[in-house]
Amino acid sequence: RRRRRQVEVKVAASVLAADTGALVAEARAAYEAGAPWIHVDVCDGSDVAQGQLTFGPSAVAALRRALPDDAVLDVHLAAQDPRRFVDALAQAGASRVTVQVEPFLQNNNQDALLDVVAVAREGNNCAVGLALAPSTPLEAVEPLLQNAAALGIDLVDVLAVDPGKGGQPFQADVLEKLRTLQSAHPAIRYRQIDGGLTPETAARAIDAGANVLVAGSFIFGGASSSSSEKKYSNTHRKQRDHDIALAVADLRRI
């Protein structure tokens, strides 16, 4: 039975788990199935991203060209020096750049994080969010959360897995962060839960206050595969689209 929601919950399809050889088609399938946000993990290969090197501005630009104007390109930037990338990502068409905060906390340099926020907001009119690894408490960014409205920060990405790799198990202890965000920081419009999501873990996250569900492996990982010679046939594409649509529907039904 479908729950009666107090707030609208959005599905953000994470293309980190998509077939990169058909990235645009996979993203379009998720969008058309009812995932209005497309989540793009931009990881620079540093320790912040667990050594993972993923997408860059060119992938964001390709998605922006291919998707409707109202599709939200939700870019999660996990980089040792986000200042190197934020301007290019915003100009490539990112709707929002959500910055992994740990490099700034390690260097005790929140002023540099404010610079990144300013570049995105003032230079490119791009929305801004903060992403927290599972081990990072909300208290670490409390000054920013207290001034979120003035700074233009409207989203906190509560990672339930370590940044950079898909398919990790859900870390349930992060749910308390969502509860605190909802009760103590009403200026944060979007409370995003990111990683390890299934209908079961997504339901727990919604109960804790999440209103954006970032799912990759559940949406794309379970879609059908086939032999390489048939992989990009029309029949295969239709089956992939069907399976992606079913997965998105499962999350929207919660």
C-alpha cells in the first residue's frame, strides 16, 4: 500500500551505476520514468573520492544537451580541491553542485568552502549543496547550516555510503542526521539520502526526513544485460528502459 506522504519525495537517478556506453539513453530512461533529478558523481581520483575517477564537465554537458530543460542535473563533487572544477561544472549545465566538505574540514578552512559556494552562486547562478560522508557529523558544518539561507545553500547530501563507489551497503546510523536536519535546519529545502538505497532503506530514510532519494545500483544495476554483440540492439535498449522504469516506479511508490 502506498504511504500518504507529508512532503513530495524526489527520485535522483545516480548514473554512476548506469551503462556508461549509453549514458544519455540511461539517464533519459530514468527521467522519463519519473526521476526528475539525474545525479552525477564527479570524483577526481583523490582520497576524498576513495581513489575513484568518474565523470567530468563533458559528461555533464552531454547530459544537459540531451535532457529536457526541467531535468535537474544534481552534481556531487568529491574532489580534493573543488575550486578547480566548480566553475566548469556550472557552465557545463549543472543545476546544482553539491560539494564534499571533508577536504575543507581537514584543513580547517571553511573560508575556502565559502569561496566555492560563492563561485557557484554568484558567478554562475547555480544552486549549492553540502555533502557529508557517513563519519562526518552535522556539527562539523553547523556555522554554514545556520547561515544556509543567506549563503544560498539549499541541500545537504547525507551519504549513507563512502563517496566514490556504487553498490555499497546502507549505513543506517546516518538517519539521525536527517532527523536533525529536518527539525533544526528548516532552511535546508532538500534533505538528500545518497547510497545503498532499496525500497526498504528508502522507506526508512523518508521516515527520518529525507525528501530526495539518490539511487544508482537499484535503478541501473538490476536492469537486464545481454551479450556484447546484442548489447546495443533496439531490443536490449527497450528491455533496459523497461527495467529502469520498474525500478524508478518502485521507489516512487514508497
